[in-house]
Amino acid sequence: MNGALSIGVAGLGTVGGGVLRLLSDNAALIEARAGRKIAVTAVSARDRGRDRGVSLAGMRWHDDPRVLAEDPNVDVVVELIGGADGPARGLVERAIAAGKPVVTANKALLAVHGAALAARAEAGGVALAFEAAVAGGIPVIKTLREGLAANRILSIAGILNGTCNYILTRMREEGKDFAEILADAQRLGYAEADPSFDIDGIDAAHKLAILAALAFGRPVAFEAVHIEGIRGISALDIGFAGELGYRIKLLGLARASAGGISARVHPCLVPAAAPLARVDGVYNAVVIEGDFVGRVMLEGRGAGAGPTASAVVADLIDLARGRTTPVWGAAAGALSDAPSVPISAHAGCYYLRLMVVDRPGVIADVTAVLRDLGVSLESMLQRGRSPAEAVPVVLVTHETREDAMRAAVARITALDAVLEPPTVLRIELPG
Amino acid sequence: MNGALSIGVAGLGTVGGGVLRLLSDNAALIEARAGRKIAVTAVSARDRGRDRGVSLAGMRWHDDPRVLAEDPNVDVVVELIGGADGPARGLVERAIAAGKPVVTANKALLAVHGAALAARAEAGGVALAFEAAVAGGIPVIKTLREGLAANRILSIAGILNGTCNYILTRMREEGKDFAEILADAQRLGYAEADPSFDIDGIDAAHKLAILAALAFGRPVAFEAVHIEGIRGISALDIGFAGELGYRIKLLGLARASAGGISARVHPCLVPAAAPLARVDGVYNAVVIEGDFVGRVMLEGRGAGAGPTASAVVADLIDLARGRTTPVWGAAAGALSDAPSVPISAHAGCYYLRLMVVDRPGVIADVTAVLRDLGVSLESMLQRGRSPAEAVPVVLVTHETREDAMRAAVARITALDAVLEPPTVLRIELPG
């Protein structure tokens, strides 16, 4: 137990550089907390010549990450390449086959191949740790899998993508539209050149799939997550939401009910006073509700070299101390087989914003459709008059089933006086 | 590893009853997450006849908790008696001497005798776990000791006593004075019949001492915590604070600086927009700042049977899985010997509220004292006029050293026109 733990790091981008810097800057403190030295002895990356601002002196270089996995002088493999397939997956599979614990920040890999990887890890008695895969530096994996392990988890709600939260926060604060803020976020480095992974909700859905698996003790099921992104959110809707006492957030939401597990990522209206509504900018936050603990909220930076390195090295310290946990919180045989609940079975309140021709009778037509489909209205808002022109109308429903809402929206969209497909947003009361 | 873990529980009050209920209600889930059954086989409490709403069938009864510690069929001892000395301490010492892991919710015991107990536990290679001792169900011990273990912790700030936060929240919402809300809180069960432990800050200081030891990796030092309670807070000050954009909270604050570790519990003014300012009622919250992770905040219920039981059983699951950590995060030999910084060396901004005779020249006298001691004023507030009567005057200083402030307050108190000792509150910007 007192020999140094020898680490091989594959992938030396922002996070990899951060891990090397953290292990070097805080070496004495980490040794005290880990009970032994943690030393990077081998690395692998695409470009050997690139200056990463950290010294690679004394570390073996492997062009092929799969060779790093089999380096006999590496005790633990850290995978920071990213991507659900390709070299990252190959590396992790090789490391597990070689009996080496793996630490990864790769949410896509875990969300898509997590069940198969967990089976391999369990068969080989090898640890697979991934605190850095969800919500950056916030120790939410440890909290769900260990800290709240005594609880039946009832629900999870989280702001899991910093790019989306940053964009929505700036849209609200500046009253500007999505495209303009996205372009500025790209210029400032808060959004990728190809932003679809973030703004279409895929990244948040990967993270939610992981959290839901841990929370409800069942194999990870990314394909069962209902996903909508934030491209359709306009400054107009953010303004109306504010007027109604809400903020628009992209949330990941998972809930256990008698019918099974629901998991969905979509923009929604959250009461302005709710704890999650007040989490702004690049911050992430997760609200977990357990049957004994009640509501617990964790908030912090969800990305970046420092926070992500903090999570990777926490996993290394756990391994150095011999602290391990089954990948999904329990052995495969002890996991639940609860079914997934489709989004069509969702029930909740809805915000519906139409652009209609401002003429008598339009509201009567719209509300007749809602009545016919059993959708009950809580409130209606029409600001400004402009006869025979397009004006926005906002409707808020009482609790309604998703399938009824969809049928109503289809009929409303077909009305002559309705000029474009309505904006439909779910209203949530997380935590 | 697959045999049942046999638990002895000493103390069957609210928390003890909660632990028994949780282990029974969630038995299947706990077995899956722990990898083995966790069964209470022995109990000890004062009154055998009392109805606790949970069945004690099949559990051995020990009148003397120390005998429970030596029960050969008990693998792990859970101490829920409470109190820094007496039977709780005797039980924990006996259990450690008998080589049995201990799980406790006892913050007083840990804060006062934690260094000696850690030495015994380390010498005996025995685990001593205490997630439930701080902030109830919020996994803050695990977060500091494991989740953020890669970080040099810079500061901690927390709302650590639900009773005080409940009283201060109601005082603000209802505009009522301390004594009235305290009496009502006692009637409703939110405050003890003898409330001094909570309202004088002792309970929060126990918890802060534990958090500071973990955060800064040094032996626990309760005697070095500066403590002030909330008895002196008036509705008048809460009102003025609100007018200035602040809320009054009882915070535990610990910080590492070049000179050493400062730790203090006192009521203070927090900007209304700060995350901690918005934590109301019986909720607890802790903001931790680490050098790599940045700011992380945890929020949840700080007391009560359910949340505390959640923390106790999380510790039991860790033990069942073989996950252990040195008591103060590192072996005794690897702990820091950083000195404690006395409150007299504190520097910060202050809120000062005087009751003065409303006559010309009084403010000039007060500000002359401040000038003479080098205390610079940021703002001054005097509401209402009432010549020759008592009126409140509020002063807010720029950053000032505590000792200069104390000297100034002594001189101001001695002025003829100052009618009662001033209220002095520190202004904090946590997180």
C-alpha cells in the first residue's frame, strides 16, 4: 500500500494538462490524503511536439494509447481522449482486460457503452471510476453512489450543461436572441465551433443517463432519454416566462414512479424562486431527492481544466486508498430491471406560445381545441394589440398528459390564424 | 465479505429510531449497495420499556452501552448517545479498544476529543466514521475528505445550525424580535427547552471545528474557534441589513492564510445575492473553495431523524464495502501543524449600529473616534429625526482590523451621547 501508484494518462488536452498540473502542484497534499505517492509515469497523445505548459520529463511516451494500457509499469489508466467509440473505447477495454483500474472523464463512453464496460470490469474485478464524467468538479457520482446510498432516490434534476446555461443566462440578462448569444459564446470559447453536441442536449443526456443509472440502480440506458435542445428558445419566450414568474433552463430530469423510470433533457420553465432557477452562467447544479435525506443540492463548476482534474484525481486518491464501488452502485445481478417510461406518458403543466393573427375569434378557436382534448387552461396572456397583424399569445395549462398536449398542438398548428408552429415548453418544479 | 454486517446501536432517541427504520425500510436496496446485509443485532438505551415505533425483536438489549461495545457478535458500533463525555465517550473508546469500527453522529465528542480518538483509532487500525456529525444528510464529510481530496482547500463557509437559521429567517420574514421567535420555535420543536447550545453558537462551532480539521488537514482544534451566538440580533438590525442589501446569517467560517488557520462562528451580514443568503429555514449549506475545483456548494436538511439516519447508514455501507479513510483525512503524522489565527487579527468590513441622543455633534464625535483609530467609513445611515430622543445610527466601515474596531467600539461606547453598547457585526462575502 505504501509504494507509489503509477499512472498512465491518455489524452493531453485541456483536462489532461490540468491533471498533470494538479498532481504536480498538490503532490505533497495528495500523498498525505492518498497514503502514497501518485505519479504519472506514462502518457499518450496525438502530438508529441505540442507545448502543454507542463513538463513531460521522465514520462514514457506511447503514440498508441492501447499500448499505454499494456505498459507493465502502469498501475492505473486515465482515459481523457473522449468520444463514445474509437481509441477511447479501445483503451478502456484493453486496460480492463489487462486488469488495470480505469479512471475516465468520458460521459459519452459511459452513457453508450457503460453497461458492457461494467460487465467487463465486474468480471475482471477491476475498478472503473468516472467522477469527472458528470458535472465537472461537483462530486455528484460519489454523492449518489456512496453519500446517499442509504436512500431510495425519488428524483434527480440538474443543470448539466454549462454552455446551454451560459447561453440561456445571457439571453435573459441581455434580452437577445439565441443565434446572437451563441455566436458570442463561440467567440469567447464558451461554445464549440460545432455546438450541436451541447445545444441539442446530447451532452446533458449522456450525463443524465449516468446519473439515472446510479440513482435508480439499473443499467445505464442512454437510448431511453428523451432529448430536446435549446435552439428553439427565443428572447420572446424568455421574456414571457419572466413575466409569469419563471426562468427557462435546460434541465436533465429523472424520476422513479410505479410505472418505471423516466429520463428527459429539455428546456423548461422553472419557478424563479426554485434553487435551480438561480444557478446561472457556466455553473452546474444537481438536486437529488431521497426518501430519508429529503432534498440535497450540489452546485459548482461543471467543466474546465481545474474542476475536471479535481474529479479525476479524487478518483485516483480513492484507488490509492483501496476505496472502490461497483460501476453502477451495485453488482450487475443486484441492479433493477425497472422499465423506461416514454415521454408520451409524461404529465405536467405546459407553456404554449402561439403567433396568431390578431382578429376576433382566434382565441375561441384555440381554446376549443384544448377543451376538446381535455386540456385545462390555467392562464392566458396576450400583450399588445395590432389588428390583422401577428401577435404572440401565451397559454399555460393545468396538469396535462404529453400525448394530449401533442394532439392539441397539432390541431392548433393547423388553424388558419396560427402563423407558425407553437413553442411548447414543459413547466417543472424541481426539488 | 458476503456475510451480514452485524451492528450494535447505542442510543435509541430520534436518530436511533430513524436508523433502525431506515435499515428496515430500505433493506434490499442497502444490501445491493453494500454488497451484503446490514443487520442491527444489539441495542442499548436508557429506557427499555419506551415505545419507539420500531420493533426491537431479535436484538440483544444491553443496559450498559460499554457492554454493547464488547458484545462478541457486534461487528460495528453505532454511537447515537450524544455529549462530549460520559457514556458516549466511554462507548467509543471501548469499541476502538475492542478493534471495532465506530460510526457516530456525535459532533461534540469529535470536536472536543477527536484528536485523541483519532490517535487510538489509527493505532488500532480501526475506522471511525462520522458523516452524521455535520450538516445531517448533506455528505459534506465525504465531500471534503474524498470528493475534493485533490484540492488545497482555501476556505469553508457554512450555515451549520438549523435552529439559528430558522430563527433568523422568521425574524426577517415577520419583522419580530429574537425572544418572541425563539419562544415560538421552542413551542414548535425547532428549538430545545434549553436552547443555549444552538443559539450561542456552540453546536455550529463543534461542526466548524470538524470541517476545518478535514479541510486543512490538521488535528481538530475546537478551543481555537471564535464563537458568538445570535442572542444580540434584533429586528432593527435585520431591517437595517436588508436596507443595505444584506441578510444576517449565523455562519461558520474557516480560512487558510499565510499566518495559519482562522475559524469563527458568529452572526454576520451576507450580501442578499450570495448563495448562502438564500438558504432559509432549517436548511444547512456549506460552501467549499478549493484551488482547482473552485467554489462548490452543498445544501440540504441539517438535522432530523431521516437525514441523520441517511448519513449514519451511508457510513455503514462504506464499512460494509471496505471503504475507509483516516479520521482527519490523512495519517496523524501527515497532518499539518499550521497555527490558529486569533480573532484579533481578523480584518474585514463591519456593520456598527448605535443608539444615540439625536443632537448636533454626536456623529462628529463618533466619526472622530473612528478616524483616530484608522477606521475608514464606507457609509452612514440615520433614519428618522427625534430631537433629544434616542435614534439608531448605522455605520459601515471599509476593511478594518478587528483589534482597531474593538478599540473604536470601546471608545464610542464611552461617549455620553451613546446610550447602549453598539451592535457590531462583521460583513462577509462567502463563496
